[in-house]
Amino acid sequence: MIDFGRSYFTWKSHPWQRDPYYKYQGGFVGRIGAVHQVRIQLEAACTLTHSETGQRDELFLLTPCRAEYTIVTENFFQIPNGEFRVVFGREHGVPLAYKSTSQPDQLKRYKIAEQFADFSMKVRSVDGARTLTAPQEVIAATMADDLMNGRTTYRDEETGVQVILEFPIKLINLQQDEKLFQVCMGWVPLPDLTTWDGISVNRVFLADIAFSGLDYMEFLLLQRVEVAQREKAWMDAVRGRDRLELHDPNKKLPGYPPPRPRPLVYHELVRQDVNTVILAANAEA
Amino acid sequence: MDEKPTRREFLQSTASAAVVSAAAALPGRSPTAKAGDQTSTRPMIDFDRSFFTWTSRPYVPDPVYVNAGGMVQGAGAVRNVRILYEAKCDITNHATGHVEELFLLHPCRAEYTIPERDFFQLPSREFRVIFTRTHGIPIADHPSTESEDRKPRLLDFAETRFTTRSHSRFRVLSSAQEVIDATLADQPLNARTTYRDAAAGYTFSIEYPVRTMNLNVEEELFQVDTGPLPLPDMKSWDGERPARAFLTYVAFSRFELAEFILRREVEPSNGDKKWLHARRGKWRWELRDPNHPPPGHPPRPPWATVYNETLVIQTTNELLCAEV
């Protein structure tokens, strides 16, 4: 049972080099050659295993922050502001797709080792975890304020890939008299198995989940939404540094400028037959 | 277009200057902690093991709406809801000594409870609350420069329980180097950001887990960027509690100043409203009698949210490190 609140991914950047186009590439505001390290808490886990080849890829959704300039003493946040959130594994980084499952894109996973000079993952476990098999046990653990994780497994027949999601249970509803429970919370990384290529996937959806039984789960996916015309005047206005500022305004990348950040909304519903186990442990231990 | 609110605007109703012990602070060194400080007067909250639980009163069907509250189990059903803490803010009234504790809880999506399937209310809206021990504090939808007709709501539960757990061993980090060492040692970190306004007679102190930390080891620099956390709108404070609070992220790279970025609503485009606001499944606002809708029926569908407005406040930032 993963102790998400005490588990972290830490990367170390390569010495910073001048970007050929952008003045503040990656939000970096430091001297050339500087090395940054970033530690981010783990939010949920997703393990992909191919049933025939045994190929396995373990991915972690990291907690979000806001797009920022680093490391500064003022004007920290990039305005217009977007969310910074990533899915990293022990081997791969997999892009988050903020569009519907029916909309393809050109996203590709990448090797973490090529992106960073170094990285480490500290995945702590909770001692004394037990498996809850009946609603009464889930109710008792909830009312005892035990630490609880969900571990959900399903298999995609088309690819032969088994998916195991593990997540901390942050919100749970109970009806004790009727022996009912319902988990509703976010976030989990939902892999797009249509992009499985024998090694891993090329994109992941960000989802909230809900379930009231151990054999079925609903995922509600995040996607981008366009804003009303009248909102763009303030939303797209730059304050402070401009993340898209160029070294040379006459030297632009193809497609410049890229779109400004847009809000995310929950819309598409994905239904999945699953096998969920709920793990619990004494939080005082 | 929003103008960037300044600290002065944020504090305009109090017409006071910040009284923070910044003069004694040096960049890279905590103004409140001394080297080797092993204790703090307050425990370090273990947010990932702390929960708020409420027990509802027996459900009474709403006379107007079929699916009020998303409840599908019928009359008399009693619900318990347990939610993990996300951050906490204490507001102290200097004159009375009253301390109002604001607990920001983790969000979920508006749901129907407890069916076997078709859980989510669609169009989807966020369910997220800030509770004190007696009241719900509205979360602002607008920038701090715009007022809203919002006020605290008395909690109406049969029972509530706040289980606030603390780390058994922790220490206050007194320098950037200690922050760097604790981060790289994978120790859990909390921050406690405090603002004191002597003229207005209050202090608020927000405690939250540091989930993202940037470091430049060679230059002994750190930068926190984390959230969300509740920032009380002190212009609306009545001496006990604020009428609203902002949902914010915070960033800081020294011990005596913090920048907050505030969440607000934004209207989706007309084109995207067509799919975003399309009804699917049960409708939350289905009337028992379609011929007698209440005033304002149906409420406006939910909009999206963005983080945009920033506030820079001269705070005291403590960093706490747990031994695990």
C-alpha cells in the first residue's frame, strides 16, 4: 500500500543552456549553467503489464502546481497561468491528453533519462496494510479514520494489457444502515490503451473516479475548454514576464505563438468493469 | 482586464501597514526560527492522515427538486462523508482571542449517492468546501476586487468530527540550506504562512503541505509552489470569520514574502457550452412539478475556473520538516 503523502519524484536538470528562441523557456530565470532540482509528491500510480510478453511500465501521476518562473524573488507565477502536472515513471514520461478519447493527437512518451541529468523516486509503503473485502469493513475503516487506498485492476482484451491503478481514498460516502459506500475523488491517470505499442502508452487521461462496488468504476475525464470572447481580454493579458517572449522577435518558431493556457473541465464519462480492492492501515502507526 | 491588485489594495479596508518582523529577516534565513530549533509551539499537521467526517440528518426529500443534494436513497437515509484535509487557516482576533479555524477539504465532482452506477452529475460541477467548526465559508468565484453576495452558512449536520493528526517528530527549518537538505532527504514538509495586521487586529496563519519544491543547490536557493490553500478575504471579516475565502496556490523563495494566485470563474465559449452543458442521465435540477418552477430555475450551469489574479503579501513563512 503506497504511502502517497510521503512519496516523491525528484529530478535534477541538466545545466541550463540558452534556448535558441525563448527567453524564459520552461519558466527558467537563472544563470546559464545553473542546475535545478525539483521534488514533487506522488498522487496516484498506474502499472501496465502485458499478459503475454510480461512487458511492464509503472507510471506515477504527480501532484500539480501552477506554471511559475524559477527561481525568483518576485513575479513567481506565469500570467496567463496554466497548470503544471506530469506523469512520470521509472523509465518514461507520458503526456497528459486534455481532449476527448475520440480525438487523436501526436503525443509521444519520452525517456526520463534523456530529459534529466538524474532522477530518483522515493515510494514509501504503509506498514500493516490489510485488504477490506466487505462493505462493513470499508465502513468500519472509514469511521476509524484509517488510511485507505484503492487498488483497481482491469484488463484490455484488445491489447492484452492489464492496468492496475492505486490511489489514496480522499473522499468516501457511507450509508451505514444500508451497508453502502461510495468513493468519489480525483485524480488518477487513465492510460489510453489505443496508443499501446508493446512497451507502454503514448498518452494518459486525467480523471476523477467514482465507485460503490468493487467490480465497476466510472471515470470522468478532464479536457480543455475554450473561453468566451469577452474573457480573453483579461485571461490572455500578460503581466510581468511573458513566457512566450523571444530573444529575437524576428526569429520565430513555426506556429509561433503557441496557444495561451485554457481551463480544464470534466466532461467525458468512461465506464469500466474492474476488480477493486480497498487497502486500509492504522493511520496512527 | 484585471488590474494586478497590490498588497495595499488587499488591505485597503484596514488602511494599515503590514507589521511583519521582516526587518529582522535576511533572505535565506527564517525570521522566526533559530538554528537548531527543534520545536514549535504548534504541532505539524499530518495532512495526508487527517479527516473531516460529517453525519447527515435523516434525508427529507426536497419539495421542489427530485434529485436535490444528489441523494438517491430516499427519505430517512443517513449519510456519513469523510474527506481528507487539504490545508488549514487559523484567523486570530487580537482583541477577543477568538481563533476561527478554516479547513479546506479535498474536492470531488458533484455526484449521486449511493447508486450502483451513473454516479456523476452531468454537466459536472466541483464539490469543494471550506468548513470551520461551525460554519461553511463560501469559496470566491470572483476576483478580490469584486464583491460577492456570499456569507458563511451554519453547518447543519447531525454530527461532525475533525480528526487532525500531527507528525510525532518534526523541526523548524531555519535556513535555505536546511530546506534543501530536508527536501533531498525526502522528508515531508509543511509550510506555515502567517500575516499579522496589528491595526486591523487580526493574524491569519495558513498551514499546508509542500507538495512541489524547486531547488538550486549550488546557489542555496529554494522555491515553493504549492496548493490549493484557503486565503481568507479579510475585507469581509466580521471579527470571527470571513464572508468568503479564495482558493489559491502560493509561491515563495524566502521566509518573509509570499505570492498567491487566486482562482476565479471564467465563462466558456458559446460553442463549447453546447457540449459542456448538455444534460446526460439524471438531471440534478429535475422538478417534481414542471409547471411550478421556483424563481431562478434552473440555476446557471457551472463555468470553468482559472488562476489569474496575484497578491503579494509580506508574510512570515515557516517551513516544517517531519521525521519519518
